[in-house]
Amino acid sequence: PVNIPVENKVVYQVSADSEYDDIIMTPSKGEETDNITETPTTDNHLKEKVFDTAASAMGKNTLAVADILAVVWVCGALLILSVRAGGYIIAKHTLNESLIPFDIDISDSKRKLGLEDEIPVYYSDMVSTPVLSGVIKPIVIVPDNAADDMQLQVAIYHELVHYKRYDVFFKFMLFAVTSIYWFNPVIWLMNTIALEDIELSCDESIFKKMNSEGKNLYGKSILHFAANKRCS
């Protein structure tokens, strides 16, 4: 709240039918008459005078603190959105130029997940671990120094699970929320934890459906690509 100094204004209403008009409006000897203002007897005119006085007082008020904070918040959100969106567009364009079609059969993984959408696989020297890229037309990108075929199939299966669970949309929502509430450090902490939870939840859903041999292979695949990520 901001205190607004307002000058005191005295408004006198004169009733045309009052028998005491002469007594009210006639000042006594020696009495100052500067603050006495005659106004028309209509109520509408009196209300207009009062509103005009209030409006003139409000016009002297400076910009409120809440307005300043709102402007800073909007400018910060637009700046962060522009920088992050621009960086994503540039990175996406650069990555697309490095893509090379990868001839690998993932129909078995798609069948297990009940997926019928066409999801092409590419490899690139710009990624160190398999990633799922794109929202409308998703693709799977694997590193050019990928592991053996079985470990690679497991890693691609992991990305297909992300696609089936709509994790790309959840990440987009996190992107939007952190851009809007950029001033709140708790939101950024939430974003970090949420991204980790998305990966852990995906791994857990896969582990539940695997036998011991499959879990062993999946673990080796995770370790292989994690080591590549640290080295890159």
C-alpha cells in the first residue's frame, strides 16, 4: 500500500428550499469567507465537483511500486523467453544440419510400447547420449560412436518411452513456468528436480517390465552413455 497525500477540500451544499439560507451563507463580521464556495443546488453537479476533486488529487500520484514490479517482471519474462527460445532455435538448426539417417530396425520396441507413429532414427556427432528431439515430429538421435546394437536398442527404447509418456510436453511446460516465474529461485530448483524425476520415472517403468538379463543390459547401456557424456 502506498499513502497518497490528498489536500482537504471543503464543499458546501446549499439547499434552495432551506429557510436558513441567509443564516448559513451570511458570514458574521470578521469571519473569513475564503473557504466558502457556493455551488449549484443540483445533486448531480455536486457529485461532479467531488469526483473532479478526487481525480485531480489522484493525478498527482506517482507510479505505484506494484506497477514498477509488474513492468520488471514482464520485461524479465520476455527477455528470458527470447534468449532461451532463440538459443533453442539456433541449436536445433545446427543439430539438424549434422543429422545422418541411421538404418536400424526399432519395430520390436515400438510394438512392445504399442506405438504406431513413424519415429525416424538419426545419428550425429553433436550428441553424446541418445535424445528425443522435437514435439510435433519427434526423432531419436544417437551418437555416432554408439554402443553395440543391443545396448543401442535399449537406449532407443528408453527414448521411445519418453515419447509415449509425453515427457517432451512436460519439459516444455517446465520451460514455460521457469520463464514466467524467473524471479523465484524455488521454481528453478523445482525445474532441476522435476527433470531428474522424469528420467528416474522412465527408468523405473522400464525396469519393472524387464527380467534380470534385461536389467543387466539396460544398466550397462546407461553406464556406457553416461561415460560418453562425461568425456564429451
